[in-house]
Amino acid sequence: MRVGNLYGNQTEPIVSFEFFPPRDEKAEKGFYTVVDELATLNPDYMSVTFGAGGSTREGSFQAVKKMMEKKLPTVAYLAGFGLSPDDITGVLDRYKALGVETIFVIRGDEPRNDDFKPHPESFSYASDLLGFICDRYDFDLGCAGYPEGHVQAESLEKDIECLKLKQDKGARYVVAQYFYDNDYFFSYVDQCRASGITVPIIPGIMPIYTVKLTNMLCKLCGSVIPAGLKGRLDALATADASEVAALGVEVAFEQCRDLLVRGVDGLHFYTMDRSGSVTSIVQRLKEQGLLK
Ligand SMILES: Cc1cc2nc3c(=O)[nH]c(=O)nc-3n(C[C@H](O)[C@H](O)[C@H](O)COP(=O)(O)OP(=O)(O)OC[C@H]3O[C@@H](n4cnc5c(N)ncnc54)[C@H](O)[C@@H]3O)c2cc1C
């Protein structure tokens, strides 16, 4: 399944779910239960992340393999940070042999492990990695975009120049970092279009699962929590987990409704390997006739 061919040719918005591979054997059973539950919603594709520095190389491969065996439309990720060109081709050759057709290409971040030594020939940026892959393989390629700017970027404008380079080096679609204010996304798309970026740009949706996780991830990724939402989260400081998850579903449903009404090509859900919230959100969107 070539994801770049899905976007733009579809009659309905494309729905995709992202997973990270199970950490260990114990987590595996729960992981595949979640995958199977979310597969019943008939997403257009499901994707599996890849730990920078090759930290989940085998786990990601095994998860992709099993999902392919289940005949699920699967996208594999590749984070190049620290890996040598031979490491990269080693990973890609295995995905190719499995029949994977789309690779989502990211740079990744330096692992927080002092002993980690990046390979001297590792790629500095995702655009370099995309160029390397494009010259050697026939995969369909995707890349990441940042509506609020990447945390290390000099400016949003410079970051958009880097995104253009990723398109020029072979990326056929962009999945955006999550955000909680849709205006960031639409303004970003406008700026990208003005800079010559023509490929589909798909909003990433991160439902609020817990207050702690949301605060931690937003700090890490540089996503702003708008004041109104922050107030609603603060009011739930002592609430139980189900109340927070219910607010998360409500907020994400409203966000997705607005994105769909305003004509996005698809929705990409960061599932965090949980099925409950995403199931509720997608079912509500289907009930409202916003998704098929
Ligand atoms: C949808 C999505 C999925 C992700 N999946 C994973 C995953 O599976 N595994 C993982 O480890 N991480 C993942 N990440 C996180 C990602 O690895 C980090 O955000 C990382 O810091 C940047 O990756 P990138 O591919 O966007 O890097 P790049 O595009 O290389 O950009 C990194 C920084 O360098 C700048 N830059 C880019 N090119 C140049 C250039 N030529 N010259 C100067 N500056 C440049 C950019 O502006 C940016 O600030 C994901 C992020 C998103 C949005």
C-alpha cells in the first residue's frame, strides 16, 4: 500500500493510526489486542514508529511483520539518527522483503543514553536520509512537519524551508506534529503552499489521555496548550482517569470535526497504544456522518 497514492485520490478523508512497538514480550499481548480493536474501525493504514539510534529496530520490525501477516495496511517508520548507511539499508531491505511499500522517514533525536555513539556517517537531517533512500529504493516516502515549528528550528520559516527540501528529496506526504489549536495547522498549510510545498499535509491528532502525559509531551514537542484547554485540564487536577479521558475525547472530537469541515485530506491519530479514546472519537465522527 502506497500512502502517497491514497491522499488526493480519495473520496473520503484518510484515517490512520500510529503505534509504537511493544517494549517487551509482556507488552506484546496487550499491543496486538489494541491493534485488533482499532483495526475494526477500518483505518486506511496503520503505522509503527522506530526508536532513534535503532533502539526499537527489532521490535518495530516484528510489529510491522505481524501486522502485515494480519493483512493490515501497514507503514513502517525509519528514524535515521546515529545509524550508518549500511544500518539503514539493512533495515530497509528487511521491510522490502516483507512487502512494505511506504516508509515514513524521520531523523529522530539523540537517545538520552550517554553511552550511545552515533555512527560517524549517520545522516544529519531527514532530508539527507530521504535523498539516500530515494536513490536506492522504490518506497513511497512520508515525512514529518511541525505546524508550530520544530523545537530546534531557528524559525518557523526556516523549518518550512527544510520541509520543502524533504519534499524535493522524495517525500510524497507530510504528517504534522499534533497541535491543539487548528488555526496553527491551517496557517502552516498556507505558509507551506506559499513556499512551494504541494504534497498533502495531514493533521496529527493526540487525544488527551492523562494530564501528566499531555503536559510532558507538549513540553517535549513544543505544542502549545491553549489557555482555555489549560484551564479545563487544571480543573481536573484531582479528577480520576476516566474524567480526563472523557474530556480528551470531547476535545479531540471537536477538533477533528472542525478539521474535517474545513476540508483536511485525512486524520492521523497518535494512539499511544491505547484503543479506547480513538475508538470513541472515530465512532462519534462516523455517527455524525463526518467519516465513513
Ligand atoms: C508524525 C511524526 C512521527 C514521528 N515518529 C518518530 C519515530 O518513529 N521515531 C523517532 O525517533 N522520532 C519520531 N518523531 C520525532 C522526530 O524524530 C523529531 O521531531 C526530530 O527531532 C526531528 O525529526 P525530523 O524528521 O522532523 O527532522 P529534520 O527534518 O531533519 O529536522 C530536524 C531539525 O533540523 C532542521 N533542519 C532540517 N534540515 C536542515 C538542514 N538541511 N539544515 C539546517 N537545519 C535543518 C529542522 O528545521 C528541524 O529543526 C516523529 C515526529 C512526527 C511529527
